[in-house]
Amino acid sequence: MRQALIYERISRRRLYSSKARGSPHPGPAVIRAGDHLAIVCLFIGPALATFVSGSLEQRIGNLFFLGLIPAFGFYAGGHILGQLLVFGIELCDMIMARCSRYALRLANDLLRRAGTQCLELVDLGLRTKRNQRN
């Protein structure tokens, strides 16, 4: 029977890639939280309407204002905020990729210009040494 490796090789790409992580976006967690809060409101609203004394109109008002309306708000707000977070993270990834490409292109251009100026200075120095020898 073979013994399992204690240390597996670590892929650096997997550590830093947002696609390799289990849940890269907080959006699904926000959606689940909104769903759970909506369920809690759906339980609390009817419970308060049932157990708090009052007229039928007050109980129906408690059901709507403490149960159904907050449940709908948490549900819709969780889904909207979750989708906005997913969109924002994808947008930030795209902006970061484009900025890094621009920075690399800028650094490449600066190094190319610095290299040509250094070559011109070396060439000028060699010309002056040749002129001094002659």
C-alpha cells in the first residue's frame, strides 16, 4: 500500500486566482443571508400577529408590517446587493487586468527609451575616446 504524500506541491496560480478559490464572490453569501432573514421575518410576523392581543385590523397590520413587508425587503435586497457585489468584483478584476497591462506596457516603453539613451551615451563616449586617440 502506498503512503500518501504529506506535502503536495503548491500551485501559486491556484493561490492567487479568484476562480480557484471555493467561493470567490461574497454575492451568494449575501443572497443566502437575505433569504434567511426573510424566512425569520415570515416566522416572526405571523407569531406576533397571533400572540399579541389586539383587534383583527391590528393583527393584520402586524402581519404585514412585521412579517411580509420586511421579508420581501430582505429577500429583494439580498438578491440585488448580491448581484451588485458579483458585478463589482468582476468589474474590479477586469480593471485590474487592464491596469496591469497598461503598467507593463508603460514600463516596457520606459526601459526601451532608457536603453536607447544609454546606448547613445556609450556611443558618444566611444566617439570621444577615438577622437582623443587620433
